[in-house]
Amino acid sequence: MKKAVVPNSRGTLPSGHARLPEWLRVNLPAGRSQATFNGTLQVVQGNELHTVCEEAGCPNVHDCWARGTATFMVAGKQCTRGCRFCSVETLKQPDPLDTNEPERLADAVERMGLAHVVITVVNRDDLSDGGADHYKRCVAAIHRRLPETTIELLCSDLEGNGQALTHLLDEIPLRVFAHNVECVPRLDSAVRDPKASFAQSLEVLRRAKQLRDDLWTKSSLMVGLGETDAEITDALLQLRDVGVELVTLGQYLAPGRSTARFIPVERYVTPGQFEKWADEARAMGFRGVASGPLVRSSYRAGTLLEEAETGQRLVQLAPAENSSKAV
Ligand code: SF4
């Protein structure tokens, strides 16, 4: 079985590792794109914020930050769950919530001039509401300052706490409520923390749509974890069944060299197969679909939303301009 590795900060593979398939190689920013990348970094660091781009070692960090976007991760940088695909640090008792975080976040979004922003969260099973009230404050702070900016919340499952979800979604100024099922149900126990499951995630998405029919609901699946193509089709159908309208599919890449902590890559799916799933998903009625090897839940999220709202297929997965091939 091949070992997967994500490119390091220079976009290249650590020495000693097999080369990734051509379609998984990333581009480095150059020229104007490099300046934008640096600007994004300064805003993130200057506002003492965390991003999932960095914490999860996302392979698109060069591309997204060079476009001036990032996905902020709120409620700390330690997660109470220990999923086997994710490199975010796990702690049973993370640091207390930072009550100044919502305003610093709003300031960063304003400085970056974002028309659409994705906020993601760590699981906070240590809090009675799973962090719902804090997530809501973060969204509200952005909206107060930037009422025209559309906001997408990539939320935890709140441990299936219906009361917390109701509080979170009540009058929250969101455009997209996202929650990831991550993998097909058969692989839950191998991939996700024991507290998470496909069924619970599906229920969160179903309830969210019931509570706020005016919001787009979105989810994401990783492939390359041991699922079959037919199981992906079935998972997509189950998502449609609970009203999910936006979906992303991407190749799983183990975040580190320790296979004891991270589940190994079982297969590299070709771009052609991702295209087939995109066609299938559109035929099922999904309004926005991004499916490709390097697609992640928040990748080109604003464009995906636009696709859903205009009914026009807009998602281009090409790298940013002025970039140079890294490997
Ligand atoms: S795909 Fe999402 S997590 Fe990855 S770099 Fe882009 S914005 Fe960040």
C-alpha cells in the first residue's frame, strides 16, 4: 500500500516518500500571488487567529491564501475529538474560550475584504452547549461589521445536542450551514472519533434544514479511505435525502508520517472519477458541487455558493495565477 504524504510548506514532498500522482501536486505562489499570500499570513497572525488551513495542513494553503482567502478556526486550536484523518491537536480539556475572539475575527475579515467567509470550529465536548453560543457570537460579530459579507459556518455535530443547534441557528445571519459527514458510514469507526457518526451528522444536517429552510446546507466527503464507488453514490443519496444542497468531494491525504495516529490512504482516485461523481451529484439535485482530488470543504466556497444561487456552473479548480509548479 502506498504511503500518502502532504506537501511540506514549500509544496514539495518530504524526502524518502513516494511521489504523489501528478494530479495531487500543488503550485507555489509567485509574484503578485506571493504578495497576497504574505498579506493573508500577516492578517491571520496579527489578529492572533487560527486557521484550519494551517492546523490541518491543507495542501491548498498556497492557492487559497494567494487568492486572499483563508478558513478561520474558532474556539481554540485544540479539539476534544481524535479523528484519524485530522492533524488538529486533541485535548480533553482545551483552553477556555477567548471572549475577544469574535471581534478579532471580524477585524481580520474586514482587513481581508472578504465577500464570503468560512468559519470552522473545533469540537468542544467540554462545554455544555458544545461551543454553540461562541460560534454564534463569532458569526454575529462579522455580520455587525460587514452586513454584506456572506458567512458560512462549518460546524461540529454539537454531540447531537438539538437544543444547542436550535440556539445556534436561531436568527443567525448565515448563508451556509455546513457540517461534514467526512466518510461513508461503514468507515465511521475506523476514521472518525467514537463520538461522531454518519447517522448523527446526517441528523444534524436534517435538523438544520428543518430549523432554517432559508440557509443552504452543505457537506463533504473524503475518498481514498477504503470506501467503494457505490458507497460514495449511496452517501450522496443519503445527503440529498435530508435536503443537503451543496457538496464537496476530495482525496484524503494522511496529514503526517505516523500511520499509528492517521489512517493510511487506501487509493488515489483519478480526476476522471471525481468528474463522474460530480455529474452524479448534479443529477441527484445538488445545487453546488465541487469534486476533485484537492477539493476540501472550504475550497472556493464563495464560488460554490454562487453556483448554487445562480444555477450556473462556475467552479473552476485551476490554481491561482502567477504560481509556479512545486514538484
Ligand atoms: S481549502 Fe479551505 S482549509 Fe484548505 S487552504 Fe483553502 S481555505 Fe484553507
